[in-house]
Amino acid sequence: AWGTAQWLRLAEDQGLPRVATMQNEYSLLCRLYDTDLAELSVNEDVGLL
């Protein structure tokens, strides 16, 4: 989540395209949901798949 937040800040500062969507890591063996990415996606208006 930290790297994505930095990417969004740099894109805004440099006038570059921002992240539109992010994909959460998915595994049938490890079904943990990354709440940090979920919070970032809500706060920054970025879709989370």
C-alpha cells in the first residue's frame, strides 16, 4: 500500500496518469485480504479488484 500511495503522489506531482485500479493478491491457499490496500483504495478513489 505504501508503494501505491507513493506512486499516486508522484503521478500527481509530475502530471502523470494515476493508478485507476489495483488487484489484491489472490491465492487459494492463503485467503488473507489486504486491509491496507482496501483502505487506500477508498481514500484515494482507486478501484480494488
